[in-house]
Amino acid sequence: MNKRGFRFVQEVMLCRFAISLSTLMLSVGMVSAAPKWKQDLKPIKPGNYPPLTAGKLEYSLSWKGLLNSGKLEFDIGKPGAHKPGVIVIKSTGKSTGPGGTIFPYNGHGWSEVKVDSLMPSFASIGESKRGKHIKTELHYLSDKVTLREVTKQKKKQEVKTHVFGQSPVYDIGSAILFIRSQRLNKGDEIKLMIHPYASPYLLKAKVLGKERLNNQDCIKLSLELHKISLKDMSLKPYKKLKEPALLWFSDDGKRLPLEVRSKVFIGDIRATLEGFKEA
């Protein structure tokens, strides 16, 4: 090989090395550069408020508190009753009355929450609506959430899976327990990543203050949801909510979740606590 050919080979090798190095640096930069909203998340430990007493919470669903549209029940198990160090939350829900005619729905869930961290470890949700049956299973690991969703309709079956490579991530039950455990002073903000069903969200809870609701002293919070893109981690509007939802906890020794109100496309939907039976 003459000098010119040798120099050409050197230049090609240097060029390839430079491209490889640039690609490596770019990929490292992409991995390390988390979106700003993720950088703003601060590690929070469970608060010091006493745990929620084991028992059954019974809610009625209504439109503006007037038209009965469904029922919800949450059975909070005793710590360690099913598994050591775990709280099991069993849930059932169904639409009733005119709401059940317009939107027939039946659902049930099983959620496992760690007692010490109030982090979920597993959740299973079954739903039936308009001839469609959906079974969703989520595993909450130390560095990710894995999802498997099976949808059956007539003779068709569709299976979806994905991995959300973030942590810590909560489901609905564990998020409520975690928020409830905090001091909840006016102006306090709590930001959590949640993955309750098929998609992950950023939940922003803000304490608005104290007030009376249905003749009870309460702590009022706003709940804002943004959908997290699985492709690039960007935040997307949660279009089903027209404005932040509202949540009231009783301001007493039990701190029960008394009511949730959310404005959706059909109007003001409310879940109101009708009874609590201690286990």
C-alpha cells in the first residue's frame, strides 16, 4: 500500500472513531438528561400520620350529587393479613341507575402496598364495559413498572405489554395512602408518578386549606393529572379532566377520604363516602 492509500485508510478509521465517539456521547447525554418535570420531583418519605384503620369504605357515585350513577367499595386489609409487610386493598365498582344504562360498567381490583414505604408491589384490575373485558396486571419493581393488558371482545383477544422504566411509581390506592400520611398544611404540594391502569401519569396534589363539607371538618386538596408519554417522557394534557379534581379528607383522627369531585365531559362526577366499617 502506498503512502496515499495508507493515509486514506487512517482518515477513514479516524472518521469512524469520531462518529462512534460522538454517538456514544450523545446517547449518554440523552439517557442522563431527564425532563425538567422529572428533575423537579423531590424524594418524599411517608409522613408520620397514623395509618388508615383497616375496614371497608363505601362510596356512592353521582352526577352533581343528584343523580345516582354507581357504587364503589374499598376493602383495606390489616397489615400482614395476606402477606407479611403488605396491605391488601380490594376494590369493586359498578355503574347503576341511568348511569348504568348509558355506561354499563363492572370492575374489581387487588392492590398490594408495602407497609413501611406505602409503595405498591402488585396490582390486578378486571373491567367489563359494553361487551369488552379487560384484565390488567402491573408489577411495581425497584426501577420500573411492567404492564400486561389483555382485552377480550367476542372472539377477539388483544394483548398489550410495556415497561415504564421509572421509579418510584404508585397506583391509586398507594398514592392516596401516601398523600394522606403527610402533614397536609395549607400550600403543601406533593408530586408523584402514578401508573394505575394502562398509562403512567404525573399527579400533582396541592393542599388548598381547611373547610366544612357535609357538616364535617375537612382538609381540601386539588389533584392535577398529566399523562406521561412512554416515547419521550413528555407531559401531555389529561383531556378527560376539564380542571383539577378535588379531594376532601376528614380533619380528625381517622383522616378518611370523604369525597372526590371531578369535572369530565359529561359534567360534575362525585364519589361520596356513605359508610366506613372497621374490620
